[in-house]
Amino acid sequence: MKKLINYSILLSLSLFMFGCVGTPSTIVYGTSDYGNLRKSSRKSDPWTYKGDPYSGTIEYHFDKDNKEYIKRGYTATKSRITTFKDGKKNGPYVEYNINSQVVEEGNYNNNSKDGVWKEYWQIKDEGYAIIDNPNNLKYEITYKNDSVVEGSSKHYYKSGKLEQEFLLGDILKTYYENGQLKSVGRQIKLFEYGLWKTYHENGQLKEEGNYREDDYRRVPDDIWKSYNKDGSLEMIYDYGNSTTEGVGEITVEELLDKSYLKR
């Protein structure tokens, strides 16, 4: 009877231990554990491990030829790590290059990008700091439910200086590497719209004018003016508008005496 009890206890402990280690906390692509993962083509469906929603991390590694998505011969060099909870992407996401430098990082919430996401310049022998130096930042974008939060997008030069930023109201500002404003205006669906101004690197106004709203191209509208680096007027160009045709380039003299109207 005593032996029977001991065997029963041993069996129970074995089952308990098996249950505890039944779902690995980290799964590497290409291993037998990865073969037990299942994912539907629909975004809303969970990742499952042996039928249960998976919680843990999935790692992808480079192979000996520095390629990803391999099933055999993978190395210890990680290419990306995704965190899951209850079968969905929840938590940190990190992507690396072959030198183990961070390429991109951010956070998921229920399969959607959420919070600040960062992308880093991939620098090779260019004299800049690498890995976790903030001057290596390339993009910085804030997401909410997979959508970009208005006024949260920034892009940087390799030197770490701000190159462009989106502000509230679809306002796009770009900068020279010395920090001087380069251009400012509205951008809708990747094209300029409304009043735009560009500047010389010395801060003097370079060009100003309006763009018509267009979904497929940028269309200059009405009168545009360009200026020299000393601030003096260089040229005027009449593009016309939705009801009138433009007359092309206008000299300063023609503008003053309005003779361009007689063309």
C-alpha cells in the first residue's frame, strides 16, 4: 500500500511538472516548439500553442548567411522578438540587424501598434555612435490602435538633428541640419495643400505660394514668389487658379505696372 501511495505521489508530481513546462515562455522560429504554433490568416484570431492561446515571446534568428525565416542552421543572433499574451501581440517588439543593433522597437496592444515606436539609423563606418545612442534615432511615431496620433511624427538626420515633424492640423515642418527652418505648410495624403513657405539656410524667405488640394499630385496655385538669399524679390510666377489660366513668369517691373495683365 505504501509503495502504491508513493507511486501515486510521484505520478502527480510528474503531471504537475509537465503541466508547468508544457508551454514554453520563449519559442524560436524553426524549432519543434514553433511547429506547435498555429495562426489563422485573420488578424483577430489568436496564436495558439497546442490548441491554447499563446503567452510568451517568439524569437526569429539570423542564419549563417545573415538571412531570416530559416528552419535549420539558425544562429544565436536574434533578428526580432515579439511578445504575446492570450494569443495576441501584447507588449514589447524589438527588431535587430546582424550586428545586434536595434532597428525598430515599440509596443503592441491587442495586435495593434500602441504608444511610441522608434526606428534607428543603420550605421556602418560613418563615424556616428551606434546601438542605444539617442542621436542614432531615425523615426519616432506615436500610435493609437494602429493609427498615427496626429502631431506625433518626427524624423531625424543621422547626426541626431531634427529633420521634419508633423504638428496638429496636418502641418509639416522641415529643418536644415543646422536647425534652421527649411519649409512649413500643410500636407494631406502625402501632397502639399494650401499656403507653403520655404526658406534659405540663412533664414531668409526663399519661396511662398499656395497649392491646390489634389489626391494624386501637387499643383501650384495662383501667384508664387521667390526671393534671393538677401531677402530681395527674385521672381514671380502666375500659375492661374481653378477659373483662370496663368500667365507664367512675371518680372518685378511687370508686377509694379500690372502690364502682365495685358498679355
